[in-house]
Amino acid sequence: MIGSLFHLMAKSGTGYPELYGGSRIVEGGSADIHYNSGYKSPDFSLYEVKNGGVSDDQDSSTPTIVFEVAYSQSTRSVVREAARHICLTRGEVRLVVAIDIVHKKDIRPRELESVTWSHWEEDVLSHDVVEHEDDEDEVRSERRDEENSEEFVLPPATAYTAVVAQPGGQRRYRIRAEETDKWQVRC
């Protein structure tokens, strides 16, 4: 769906800029994003390729912007995937656009109830080195203790953290992904 939207915008001349600063913006579609443990295919992605090709410090296999669309999955699932993309790529994915499409229940043909568009980014000021043992590569919602109770139905988390290893595995640190903007249209 997102790929088709970008192609329509490109045809009309209203798409994303092909050149931005000293870089080219390239569509990546739904190519796999590799984590330390496993991989995930986003719904759509955009890559930044710097002029002169890929530098030594730039991994050309990880997109810069990722789009995740919740059409048949839950809101909790799509925001968790947004956090996983940011945390488990160690912030190489710079922005995740999570689009949550909700239909009214028990109405045929289906009718749209709401569409929510949110931005997820790395909280670059929250990095801290981890000395003790934590589950590496596990994304956890960031909530207060009383909010983790099974007795309550809570809204989806707006921040997640994970412990990841630096390339080479020398040091481990905590990385945080958070929802930075959110817009909702109710129908």
C-alpha cells in the first residue's frame, strides 16, 4: 500500500525529493532489515545513499526511514515493531512511521473508524552503558510498575528500551525508542 502511494506521488511530481543535501533518497520497498538476532521485513522503506557511494561507517543494508502499517494487526504490535526497528538496528533506522488503520467492528462492508500516523525515533540522550546482565536484543515497553499489571487494559506504550551490543560485542548499552509525534483522524 505504501509503495503504491509513493509511486502515485512520484508520477504526480509530489513525491519525496530524490536529492536531499548531499545524498540520494532511494526506495527500498520491503527488503529485510537484519538485527543481531533475526530480521524483519518492513512494509516500506527509504534509504539515504551519500554522494560518492557508501562510506565505511554507513551500512547500505539498513534503511534510514521505515514505514509500518497496521491494517490487520493490533496497535500494540505496530508500535512494538517501530521500536524494534530503531533499537535492534542500534539507531541506524532513524525514523519509523507507524500507520494504524482501524475499522469499525461488525459492520459489512467494512467502514473506516480512524487512521493514526505516528513518528518513532531514537532518544539519543538516553544511552547508558550496561554493566550487569540484561536480556540482550529484547525490546521492552517502558512503563511504571503499576502499569505492567495484568489487571489493567492500557494504551500501547509510547517508549521502549533494549540492551544492544556495539559492533564487535565489546560494550553493551541501553537504547531507547520513543513516539515523538502522533496525528489521528477519526471518521
